[in-house]
Amino acid sequence: MKEEKVVILAIESSCDDTSSAVIVDGILRSNVIASQKVHEEYGGVVPELASRAHQLNILPVVDTALKRAGVTKDELSAIAFTRGPGLLGSLLVGTSFAKGLALALGVPIIDVNHLQGHVLAHFVEDGTGLKHPGFPFLCLLVSGGNSQIIVVKSQKSKDERPIHMPHFEIIGQTIDDAAGEAFDKCAKVLGLPYPGGPHIDRLAKLGDASKYPLAKPNLPGYDYSFSGLKTSFLYTLRDMLKAHQVETIDELAERVPNLREDMCASLQATIIDILMNKLKKAAKDLNIRQVAVAGGVSANSGLRQAFIDYGKRYHWDVFIPPFSFTTDNAAMVCQAGYFKYLDNDFCAIDEPPFAKTTI
Ligand code: KG4
């Protein structure tokens, strides 16, 4: 007898991207993302504007995801949604939409932890032959809100693809700011648009990373800290403003050749160094050689290159996601939803979204 198809629709609305994806029998069929431009002029995400934009985008985004996947809503086996962490107003839009649609269709809902979704982006079968990590592996999760080192384990054998949800153990995380926040806040100080990460990445390619030595934290274990680096960045500029007797970064840039490029290169190199040093320590201590990176900051070209270099030097098998799966997307939520569906791990209709959690 032919088994029924498993069709999962996923909805992601944790921050400022409205996204929906469809997986059919483990294969990604569509991944639609509407990014919100409205926040650019404010230099950061404005929660109320994000919720309103999700309200406008969600119906067309879900509709397009279903159409591109070539499925109708009546074929859905379950609906997965990001339950948290994220902005509560944004999460409420996706959560309510998923629950309403599921109730109307009489299908179960699956709650997904956004951070686990980022890690599981490495298991999406998108037809491009993406290489999946074996178990156990280490994942450096670096985004606008998180910087964590996670050990991902499965009951499956080392190289087998998991057909069940793996287990996530956070062994290190930031005690203050996230790496993405350090990129964005320092970019703001330099007068670069939001989000600053991609702008720093672009300018860093033109700068000298050894020009401005910046402070690095000295924390035991695998935890991170980026607030001291941010202060050191700020004080470096403050001292230069004073020395050149000017008030703005634009005036300073006229006097100091290549100021922004060199500051960006120095900042990026320092962040990468901090991230990779702890990861290297974890890989050595735990004797794990499968090492992955995930989250928005994994789009950074310097960090991607560092993974390749460390991989060669320390004989790691490295896993770097394609750009489309680095920032927020529903494909990763759908992948988590698919694993949970196979585990019969569903969520009650009255489970509320949550703003904060670890994994
Ligand atoms: O994962 P994500 O899309 O959102 C969160 O869930 O936080 O990550 C967004 C973060 C922002 O801080 C953004 O500046 C950063 O990822 N980012 C980058 C790059 N592209 C995005 N940071 C450094 N270099 C990049 N190329």
C-alpha cells in the first residue's frame, strides 16, 4: 500500500522577516521570504512596525509558498511555526495565523524553537546536494540576538541522517551582547545603515585588520562576551576625535585616511578571533571534528573563510550554510517541523509564544 505524503507548511515571524516554506516527504519545495525595509531609517527593528508588516505580509507569503510548492492547503499534514525566541508582537502574528489555519483545516501544529531551526538549516534537502553534518557535531550559532556553542547529538549512528529531532546542549553562550549586536552597534557608531553586519563585511575587505587593536575578553570556559569590545571600539574613536579636535565621524574620516575601512577590518577580525578561539577549545576538549556555523552572522565572509582555514589546520569537517539559510527563513523551521512530525511531537493549541529562552 502506498504511504501518504508528509506535507509540512512552516511559518517564521520571529523578528523582521515574514517567511513561509513547504517540505514534502523531507524535500524542500518552497521558501518564501518578505524582508521588512521599514526599519532601515530607524537604525534598528521597531517592534510595533515589525508586527504590522507581518500582518500585511503573512497571507501573500503563505499563499505564494503553497503555490510554489505545488500543493494546496487541503494536502497539509501539519503546520509548523516559530514559537520563540523573538519579538512577542511579531511571534503572535505567525503563531495566531498557524493556529487559525490549523484549526480550520483540522491538522496538528508543531512549535519550533527558532535557534534549533538555525542549527537544523544544515539538514534542509533543497536539491543542491547540501552536505549534512554527522553526529555529534559542534555548531557555532551566531545571530543578532545569540552567540552560542552547541553540541548536537543524535541516537543515530555517526554518519546517518537523522530522522528524529536531535538533542541540543548549549555549552557556551554570550554573557552580554551577541556577535551580531556588536557588528550592528559598532556600524551605527560609524554612521553605517542598519543592519550593519553586511556593511562592516564589505568595508573590512578594503581595510587593514591590524590597524586598531581592540579589547578581547578573558572568560573561562566556552562563554562569550562582546560588550567590552564594543566599548573599546567606541573609545578608540572617541580618542581619535579628541586628538584631531573634531566632533563627528565624517569630519574624522576626512582627516584619517581609510578610517572606516580599517576600523571595520579591525572589528571583524577581533570578533572572528573571539568566536573561533572558543570554538577551537571546545572542539579540542570534546574531541569533535564536525563543526558547523549557523545564524545571520554566518553570512560574514571573514567568518566563512575562518571556518575553511580552521578546518584545514585542525582537520575539521566544516559545514557552512548557503547564504539563503543564514538569516531568518522558514525552510529551517520547516525542517525542524518535519523532524518533530516524524516524532509525533505536536503542540497544544493554547501554547503561547515566548520572547526569551535558550535552546
Ligand atoms: O539570524 P539573523 O537573521 O537574526 C536573528 O535571529 O538575530 O541575524 C541577523 C544578524 C544581524 O546582526 C546582522 O548584522 C548579521 O546577522 N549579519 C552579518 C552579516 N549578514 C548579516 N554580520 C556580519 N557580516 C555579515 N555579512
